[in-house]
Amino acid sequence: MINDAEFFWPVRVYYEDTDSGGVVYYANYLKFMERARTEWLRSLGFEQDGLLREEGIVFAVRRVSIDFRRPARFNDALLVKSQIGQLQKASLTFHQRIIRVADELLLVHGDVQVVCVDLESFRPTPIPQNILLRISDVD
């Protein structure tokens, strides 16, 4: 059984994140979500380069569905909230939301499916048991 706890990761909007209109460029929200998933994995005790070296696996994005509701602007403090929505043999689907801290307004929400991939064959492979145990053990 997966743990349904949310993971929170703070992000500050820098000038480099914005477009000519002064708002966060849409693709950068995907980067913010990626950082949150990486930090979630790190919080479980797993580094991506370590998984590559020790397990021969990487997690690759397979599918993204995203809804842009409101813009973030330069210097906004944001919070990326991530929660596992679905766990399958070789994949995880994250429900992720980006909230502006100042007014707690939902700016972006999306679902991101990542697949555990064997680096030699570049084919899906089961998520290692040690990762599954940590996912189900997190409070």
C-alpha cells in the first residue's frame, strides 16, 4: 500500500524563469515539478546518480497532463506539492500542484507519470523493492 502523504518543496521565481511578459514561462513549471520529485526521492534516501550506478535504473517521464490556472511572477515564493496518485509495477504517477505562498492560490496542477527504466535495455523494469518499501513506509 502506498503512503498518501504530500511532499512539499519551496521554489522561488527568478528573473531567468520569466518570459517577455514578466510571468513564469510555461515550461519552467515542469522544471519546478521535476525538482520536487527529485527532492522527494532524495528525502527517501535515494540519489538519482546512485540509482543509476547501483541499480542501473533511471526514472523517465512518460506522460504529463498539466493545467495552467494562474501565472506566477518574478520573485514569487511558490510551493510544489507532490503526492503519489498511482503506483504500478514499473511506474509512479504523481499528482503535483504549484501554489503561490503569499495568497495560497493554486497556479498549476498536473499529473506526471514516471517509469522505472533499465539503462542497458532502455525498457521499463520493476521499481526496486527497496524503493517500494520506503514509499510505503513514509509518514
